[in-house]
Amino acid sequence: LRVDLRREDYQRAGFPLPPLVFAVGQDGRLLEIWFYAFASALLMLPVFPLFQNSTLRLAAAVVGLLTFAGAGVLRPRNSRKKERTASTALALADSALLLAMLLLAADKLLAAAL
């Protein structure tokens, strides 16, 4: 990640970024906890009355489940894969958020068309 590449610059500037404040490995656990919280929030979307279309409600649940299942990419097998693992997890989270927003927008457009 960018913080790892420019660690000295961020330290000189005095920015309290997680990889600089926490010990080595703790920032990965923080990312993992955030990822599970994000996946849990995605799983809660179908529970609340945000979706009117049941098919899109089911699709939102599937996105949440896939995001939750994808959390396994956060545990690299060796230390060389750590940077790639973090960027993969962030890309997965970004993709899941985009899909959830598209599902919400599609639901509102379908509801307005009916």
C-alpha cells in the first residue's frame, strides 16, 4: 500500500496512520476487523426496507455472503504476499460496495418505473 512505500515521508509529516502507529502485523488485523464489519453491514442491507424488489434483495444478500467468504484472502500464507493480499482485500471491498450501490440504484429505478 501507499503507506508502506512512503513510510518515511508520512513519519516526517507526523500523520498518525495505522501502519505507523501500530506494531507490525497489527494493522493487518485492523484491516481484517474492518473487512468483517463491512461484510456484516452488507449482509444487513436486505434486512432493512431498502429494497422493494425481492430479486435485488436476494442479490444484495449474495454480495454480502461473497464478501464475507472473500475475507479469507486477508490471511496470507507467507509474508511476501502481504502487500498483494491487502490490495486484493481492498479491491474486493471496493467492488462489493460498488455492487451494493448499483443494486440499490437499480431497485429505486425499477420501483419508479412501476
